[in-house]
Amino acid sequence: MKDNNALNIPPQVQYEKEIREIYRERNAKQFLVPSAAKTESTYKRGELFIMLAVALIVSVITSVTTVSWLEPLMPWAPAQLSRSSVGALPTDVNDETVNNLRKSIVAIYPFRAAKSAGVLDNSYLVRESLGQGLVLSSDGWIVTTSAVVSNQKQTYRVVTADGLSRPTELVVYDPVVPLVYLKIKAGNLTTTAFVDSSRLTLTQPVLAAAYTVQSSSPEILWRRLSNLSAVAVTDRGDLVFSTESVPDRFLLDQPLSNLSQGAPIFNLHGETVGLAVNFQGVLKGVVPLEHLTPVIDSLFTVQQVKRPALGINYIQANWLTGLTADNEPRPGAQLISSGAKPAVVPASAAAKAQLKEGDQIISLNGDTVAARSLSAMLQQYRAGDTVEMVVKRAGTGEFKMLVKLGEIVPAISSSPAATKK
């Protein structure tokens, strides 16, 4: 074999030449013919075949190398996929997962009494739906958003995966998160687990399940998470938050259609991330459902949503752009008054603990107030729980205090179906 370096021939080119020589010798031994003309013709055909094979190998290697190098540099263009193309997802999504997701989705419609006319008059069109919801319990509890169910005193129709339409028996509003809970008479409905939000990452692929076309099952749409701690702000006043409302939203990289209000969002393992809501006028926000765990017991037992109350208005440092007037950072959540909103609500849990305007809440039970809002952190607890806060106060420094959380008085549950049967 000749010295590649001496001839300045790239190793890959020399290797391809050696492959062609090996194939030529092999073809010459196996396909010898008596005629010189035929032998020459065979050599030419063999050489052509070898060249084509080598070109194919080089092309595949080049393509794979190029894609591997370019993919991290190119912006991801999300696709809207039907179930038939779910195989194109970057992570495997098996049929069992998708089937379970579809069984846990419901469509919600305005109430319409059954007519004596034919089946066509009693049917629903997808475009008539108010949105979607998620099965919370096998015996008929459903969660959706306040954009889908806007009137607690009305009755709604819930169409489950088996195609049956059932009227709502109860409509319960959440006093802190824009969620609504519906109770229908049902059994053996399919539920899903909630995702641990600490495992969510930016650009993570997720699945949205929504009825957007006339079909017996929802479409499965592919999106990515583009933000895990977004708040809707149009002016400076919007940066002052109450602990009795949770502003945090996840964001999708591309919006969903208007028919997808309340559509459940799942990770690729079939765990529920949240429900689709408008964010600054576009259906790309996601209300996390991690806040549901503390209220499930009261919802299922006494048909009420009991939420903890602290009673402060605050501004959170990590959502500010730039520095304060004195160029000193304000860590955590700083108690602040804004217009008619006092920094500390009279007679609240915060007032009883003697929190003051200007105080900065640095941590809650050891968790630093950072990306997630103080409001969202509080909703991991129940009314009546005692939490430990690290507070920083001007002239005093940091100190710890124990605060017993109050309770938000829940709205009275509605059972309009009893009067509309």
C-alpha cells in the first residue's frame, strides 16, 4: 500500500480508491468471461456499480454529519401533527399513552334541552363547543378554565370520550386560579397524573389535546414550552400582585386555535402539565395544575375549593427589569401598596403576623422566592397551615417568623341542573 501522506491524498479519498480496487479484483475473479470485449464491459459495469455504492455511502455520512452540526444552530419550527404523524415526535409516544389522553378529555357545550325531533337536531357541532376540560376523578369531576365556563349559575353539557352528553350537576369556581370544577353523573372515567413541575424544562415538547375538527376523538397537537414563569404585564401597576391570585403561566411556543380553550397540555409520558388559556390575547398560555393537590380533598368531600390566604400585595424582584432608584436590589417579594391596594390587608394573616409595607419575604419554608411567584408557592399549602418565612426589614435585617395562613371564603357551589332537567 502506498504512503498516503507522501502523495498528499486525503485518507477518505485513498480509502475510497482502495474500495474500488478491491471490488474490481473481486468482480474480475468471479465474473471472468472468455471474450476480452465482454471482460472489459464487465469491468466497466463493476466499476460503475462500485462508484455508485461509494457515492451513496459518502452521501449518507455527509448528510448525517451536516444535520448533527446544523440542528443545534437552527431555530425549531414547531409542527401541528395529527395522530398519524405522532411518530415524528423527538421522543417516542406510544399508542397506549395517546389513547389514555384521549379518554381523559371532555368537550364542554352550552346546555340545550333534548328535542323531540330526530338525532340530528340533538347533536352538537365541534364549532359550538365552549372548549375542553380534563377528567379529575373517575366518578365525574372535571376541571376546565373560567374562559370556558363563565357563568356559575348556568348548566353545561359535558361530552365524554364515550360520546355521551351529560348535564353538569355542580359548578364550582376556584377563588385563586382561573379554574372551574364541574360535576357530572358518571362512572369509570379515565384520569391522568399531574406532572412534577420541577421536571419541566424550556423547549420541552408537549402535547395538546383538543377538539378542533368534527371527530369522535380530539386531535393531538405538538408544541414546546417556551417559558415557565411568565406573567401578563401591560403597565407598571400590573407588577403588583396579590397573594390571593396566582399570575404564573407556562407559555407554548405557538398558539392553539380558538376552539382549544381549556385544552389539556401533557408531557410525552402522559402526565398533565396544565390547561390552555389566553395570554395577552393569544391562546398560548398554560395554567399549571400543580396548585390542585391541596384543594382536591375539600372539592371532593364538601364541594368547595378552600384556598390559603396571606393578605398582602407585593412586587417580585426577579420580574423587574433594571434596578431600583437607589440601585439596591430588592430580593424576594417586597410588600408594596398600589392605588387602593394596601401592602397588608387589615385583619389578614399577614396583619396578625405584623408584616409591614417595605418588608421583603426572602423565603418560604426554606424555598427561596425566585422564579415562581410567592402566590404560587403559597398555594402548595392548605388553609390553617403554619409556614416559616425569612423576612428582611429596613433597620432590622433578616429574621424568621411563623405565619398561620388564613382561608379564602369560597364561593357557594352551584347546582343549576336541578332546575333545568
